[in-house]
Amino acid sequence: MESFVLNNLPLKEKLVFILCISFATLILITGIYDFLIDEFIAREIVMTIGVFLILLSAGLMPKLFFSPLTNILKSESIPTIGNPKVQQWLSLSGVFICSLGLVWRLLL
């Protein structure tokens, strides 16, 4: 099903999808490496996972990068790749986890 959805996207939206997923994966890999090899700080891996989820959710809605801001704010929903609820949960989870890591960093 997903490959069918990706086949219908324009080239620029496919590139945004690939770049977001690539950057998200790179950030997650470097965060895990820093956590395991360099410093064993749990709040850093929490922040890394949050950023990973936010970038992953951004990659699932590539039209966001090419639509005017007024159209985005007017519309009730932005077309996503796959199920919109999955994208929304990834985004909200990423924001929540990043906020948790930020509060943890500020308190300790």
C-alpha cells in the first residue's frame, strides 16, 4: 500500500520524504552511539528519540514543505503518506518526549 502512495507523489515530495527519514535515522544512530560509547546520559537519548519522531512525522507529510502557510492554516487536514493518525501520534509523541527531555535537562 505504501509503495503505491509513494508512486503517486511528485519527485520533490519523494525527496523530502527520503531526506527527512534519512536525517531522522542519522540523528537516531548518532544519539545511540553517543549514549552507548561516549557518555551514558539517559536524558540525551530521550531528546534524540523525540527529535527522531518529530522528523519521522515531518517526512510523512511532505506537502507541508511546499504549501503556503496560509493554506496550511486554513485547511483542516494536510495530506499525509499513509494513515494521518499515525503521523499525528508520531508528531505528538515526539513533542512530548522532547519536552520531557528538556524539563529533565533543566532540572538536573
